[in-house]
Amino acid sequence: MTLFEELKWRGLIKDQAGDDIEKIINGCDATFYWGTDPTADSLHIGHYSSLVTAKRLARAGHHPILLVGGATGLIGDPRPTAEREIISYEKVEKNLKGIKKQVEEIFNGLDVEVVNNYDWTKDVSILEFLRDIGKYINVNYMLNKDIISRRLETGITFAEFTYTLLQGYDFLYLYEHKNCIMQVEGSDQWGNITTGIELINKKLGKNAYAFTMPLILDQNGEKFGKSAGNALWLDKDKTTSYELYQYLINSSDSKVEEYLKVFTFLTPEEIMDIMKKHEECPEERLAQKTLASEFIKDLRGEEELEKCIHISESLFKGNIKDLTEDELKMSINSLQSYELDDNKNIVDLLVESSICSSKREAREFLNNNSISVNGEKVNDLELTISKDKALFNKYTIIRKGKKKYFVIIHK
């Protein structure tokens, strides 16, 4: 299987431009770029699907340029429904530093260059931009862009309208100055990509290449991201390794094969073998466990994976006290929490924290030995939950039944 065939098999090529793109991808010495605007100080799992593809190309011998849009981030890529909120220069700079550091860590050990399009845009005057870029792109061409045409009825600002020219200029600049002949992005950037190809062709008389990847959706069919409210951040201070691990290990059977193909570096043969075994015994969730392990190991490292496995096993067995403070902090982010100012009777606490719906239900669970406090079953209706008995003088972990965990945070 060639690299191009493998990318197709993994479902990673949606749109493509350039008659010889298959030959370019199957070669081993093309410079390409992937870009993102610094709308937040961290990338998320939706970005990671593209970055993994860029890593595949890098491992095959191609040269990645990873662009962080310090200039384009100041304008904002048009959204389908409304204009993006303008971000301050200071916020863009802060976000840019965070993303740059993240990208360099993800591509550690690979030959990658990280660039900022503000560096070649900041000194270009409006007259230069109109003469050197604007004159090559017809307005009718821009109006036919899907994202622009959808906004015409509700209104689109001139700044948003010209965003596609700015991104097209990026491709032109990188083509001229870094011999970057191919762009690789998510499919929502296809309109901007083709503007760059058009510029290169009209201004330089050269051919450029590109392909897009389908956007990876969550299990509800939603695009991952900040706007959708389902961002799983690559920054472990925003989304812990255990939260990512739990999300992936709970992937549905309908999505797990797609995620294995997109997010892991397992070979096609390995993935097909895993899916065959999974289909024979789906209750063992081999595919989900493999996905979660491979993802965390690649993104966060072997040590973080070991922590995730230890946390998962300890929670499953109810051995809360086996967790280190670091592991406990990692696990509680995914739990329903309740802050406690003072000592509280167990029955009252179960109701006030919404662990139980009523005092009657709380007493029933306690009497049935279905409540555990810090790993130990309790049935004393007069038990007092206090800070001096909390784990690390901060946390009380309550388990209701076999699977539902809650954390009480003592102030």
C-alpha cells in the first residue's frame, strides 16, 4: 500500500488539487504546510487529527511547515452564521506562544518548522496588498466561495470577505520563499486553499497541490471545537490525560474504527486485526482500549498512559487510596464535584450535592451498602464527612453503586 493509498484507506483525503498529487505524496521530499489561527491558547482534538496526518507525511520524508496565524488570527476566518469576535493583539500573541510550544512538543524529533504569518504580513501596506494580491483574484470568484455566499444574506464585513486573500497570500509567500508546494488542512479550509492555488498559478504561472481531511466529529455528529462547547484540549492543564483517556475508551462501536485510523500510527494490518478481535468479543472493548492507549502514549507519553491505566483500574476496583495526589487530581476533573465549607452529615451531604435525590434515597443506598467513602463502604447514617478525614486534606471521593463517582472538595 502506497502512502497515498493508506491515506485514502484511513479516510484522510476528502478534496484534492493538482494532477500529480498522488505522485507528490508518494515521493519523499515535498515541503507542505498546515496552519491554524490562535483563537485559543491551546489546540484541541479536532486539530490533532490534522497534526497526526502531518506527522505521517513527515515520517515518510516530507518537510512540514506549521503555520500559526498571528496575522489572520487578528481578522478571523468567517463563520457560517456570524462574525467572529475580534481578539486583541495581546491575546493573539499569548495564544500564539502557547500553540507554538504545543506544536513543537507534538513534533519533537521530527524536522519541522513553525512560522507566524504576521512576520511577512505586518509590513505590507494596503496599496501593496491590493496591487500585488487583490488584482489577481476576481470578486465573482470570491463570491462563489461557499462560506462567503452563505453569509451574503445576513451580511459579511469587508475584513471577513478578504480573509481568503490573506490565507491565499500565505500559500504564495511560502511557495516563493520556502519552496512549499502543498497545503494540508481540514475540509472547512478548502475555499481558502484554492485561493492560494489560484494566486500561485496566476502570479507565478506555477502549479501547487493540496488535499483536505474530513472534519472529525464527536459521537453526536458535532465538530470538535470551542464554539461547539465540546473541545478536548491538547493542553493537559485544560484537559487531563485521564479525561482524554476516558473519552476515547468510551467511544461508540460506530466511531472507534474511524478514530483508530485517524488518530493512531498503527498499521492498516494491525487495525484490521484489532477490529476483527473486537467484533468477536465487543464486550471486552479491545478497540476502545487500544485507541485510548495509543492516543495518550503518542500525545502525552508512556508515563501519562501508565497513570491513566492505574487511575482506571483503581476506580474500577474502588481502591481510591492507591492513587497518588497527582493521579487523584487528574481523575477528579471528570467527576461531578461539590464544594464543602464545613463538616456535614452523610445523608444531608448526599442530598445537597445531588448524589441522591432525597434523604429517603440516601438512606436506602446507605442501608444497602451502596455508598463508599474514600474506597470504604459505609452504612452509618450518622457519619460525619469532614476535612480531617479527607484524602490529602482536600478531597472526599464518594462512590454510588458500582460506577458513579463524585468528589467533595473541602475548602
